[in-house]
Amino acid sequence: MSTADVTTQPSCADASDPLSLTVQQAIDAIRAALVPIRDQEQVAIRSSLGRVLAEECISPIDVPSHTNSAMDGYALAGADLPPDGVREFRVIATALAGQTVAEVCTAGECVRIMTGAPMPPGTDTVVMQEQAEKVGEAQVRIDAGHRVGQNVRQAGEDIAQGARVFGPGRVLTAADLGVLASLGFAELRVHRRPRVAFFSTGDELRSIGDVLAEGEIYDSNRYSLFALLTEAGVDIIDLGVVRDDRAALAAAFSHASRVADVVITSGGVSVGEADYTKEILANHGKVSFWTIAMKPGRPLTFGQLGQAMFFGLPGNPVAVMLTFHQFVRPALRYLVSGDWPTQLVIEARSRLALKKRPGRFEFVRGILSYDDQGRLSVGPSGAQGSGILTSMSRANCYILLAEDCGGVSEGETVSVQPFSTLL
Ligand code: AMP
Ligand code: MG
């Protein structure tokens, strides 16, 4: 979407904010501008957690590879089970996991079997140890009421040989690593991680370790961004702090766009005297949009810088995290998987009344918990100013107050995005 598109398509969400996109329009514009990374690399299975698969994984074997016992007990032929009363069986062998039994079970015979052991020839059913009565050294008594085929895991019942287990775009989880290991995969072909360069802007920023002079603050955004990027599983290029100076910023922009797929800055996107981000992006790249009808996070400059996508996040520490969660993190996922993740939204009772006027989309930092009646309830995690990072730190969710919402009364149902589910 070009700058012109934005100005000729004003949002009707907020009459006083006609140049802003809605949250959804911003997502659509970002998504339309992204070109998924196609480069691939081979990684060991241990290094593949969270990586995005670039190949089809076809199972070379059946899992389980052989029909085996699900219980410790006695394997026998189901046809031999007593229809009523009790029947005695002679124990002819013992089957342990990882071993095969040569003896063939015939009528009146059974094999002592351990969990995971292959079913011995002539057997198709296992009676649990607890349900068999041992009578003498090699004799057990089994009563009626068992089912033919019970307690047996069939070869290939989990994964059949030749089945497609995972395909390109799959974001690998801990369970996936287990599944792939069970098939004998040692290495996987995955997409290269996005390279993300980021820097803070602002003359007031000092690094940790410096002594603060009047009016100066520590650069906290670099640390929250570093952590957010680490969670997102990308290759991180930390370019430090850049002063509010056109030449220094232009040089940093140019360097960042040459080393990264995505460039992220914080600060300098408001309309103050020293806010140069949008101007420099316009001169050296292309501005797609620069305001979103949302709170916090209204000024967000998005566009293209050389081959890189550019996100100029606001300076306020809360707005940095919120805009990262809502736009940057899904965009990073999209870059490797080709899918814009659907964030989980659940409903909960609002513990308090929440003031809001229709217009912007508001994200309230909240605490989601169960009330004493076991219902999910939610309330603000503290003061909501966009510089108040402690209420972000206490929060475990965003309460979503959409554009048309005109406030929430106590006890009303609201939509909530739990942090733990943000992708
Ligand atoms: P700006 O968008 O540059 O006007 O910044 C908005 C607010 O965020 C100002 O109060 C800045 O001091 C603050 N801010 C900007 N960058 C950072 C940073 N890296 N760490 C902490 N606060 C910041
Ligand atoms: Mg600034």
C-alpha cells in the first residue's frame, strides 16, 4: 500500500484521526508488503525447536514399528479366552521389550509379556497382570470378560510408513521433535531465520552503566526489544542507540537495511521537533503508513527500506511492546512460514468498569485469572499510561476494546488475548 492509498482511504473508525489505519488495515498492509524468506538450511533435530520446516517429512517406517503389548501381563490368542468361567494357561516363554520370542503360542498357552515387547507368534491379545491369577511357577488363571485384541498397540497405528507427517511451513514444537526422532530423522531442512536489526533513537537515552544527567533516561527499549526478538527466534543485530540527528539516522538506516531482512527502530515517530524517522524513511525508502487508530501505539511507521521491511515503533516503552506483539511478531512468523498467525482470543468477565469512547482500538494491559467461582475474569494490571512499563510487567494479557466499543460495565464479557498465546 502506498502513501497515497492511505491518504485517499481515510479510516472511518475515528473522525478526528482521518489519516490513521484501523488495526486490521495495518495488519493487511503489512501482510501485503511482506515477501516470505525462501532461503533454507539443514539443522540437527536438537536445533530445530521453533524453526519452520521447509520440506515434507514422510515416514520411512511404521510407528510403532511392530505390534506390541500396551501392558505388563500375558499374551495369548483371543480365540482361546474363556467365554465364561475361568481357564488355566501354561506360560511357555517371557517376552521383553526389544526382544522377539520364537515359541508359537497354541491353545491353552500364553506368554508372559512386558510393555512394549513385540507380540509373540500366535497371540493377539494381552491380559493385564493384575487381572490374571498366578497358580504355580508356569501357570495362570484367566477369567471371562476380556476382549479379543485388547491391550495391543498395532504396528503403524500412530504413523503408517509412507504417511506425510509434517509439511513445509510447520513451526516445530517439542512434540514434533519427539515425533521426528521416533521416525529416525537426524537433520531437517528449515527456512533461514529472519535477520532483524534494531536500534533506539533519542538524544535523552543513556546506556546502562552511565550516570544519568538531568532529563536523561536509560535506554530500556533496547532490552525489551532484545528479549522480544529472542522469544521470536530470529537472528538479532543490535545497532545500539542513534542520536536525533538526520545524518546519523540516515547512516544507521542505510547500514541496517544492508544487513537485515527487517529493521526496527524505536522513538522519533511522533510529530515533535526531533522526530525524523518518517522523513528519513521517505527519503531513503518508502513509507506505507505512519499512524494506526489504536491506543497505545498510534504512531507506527511502516514501510520498505532497500530490501528490508521497516518498522518504526513508537518510543514509549509500552507502545514498543504492544506494537511488537500485534504487528512485528506475526510479521516475523509470516516471513518464514507464509502464514499470518491467528492470535487466540478468549472471553472473560471484566472485574471493573472500563472507560472508553468509540473510535480507536484500545489495548488494556490486564490480569486474567479465575475468580472464586471458577470463572475467568480480567481487570487492568495498573495505570495505563504508555510509559508505565510496570503495568505491562504485571500483565498476563491484553483486554481488547475494539473501535466501536463505548466502554465496559463491571461484569460484562470482554475479549482477551493471553500473552502466553501470542505468536
Ligand atoms: P519519541 O517517540 O522519541 O518522542 O519518544 C516517546 C517517549 O518514549 C519519550 O518519553 C522518550 O523519552 C521515550 N523513549 C524513547 N526511546 C526510548 C528508549 N529507548 N527507552 C526508554 N524510553 C524511550
Ligand atoms: Mg525521541
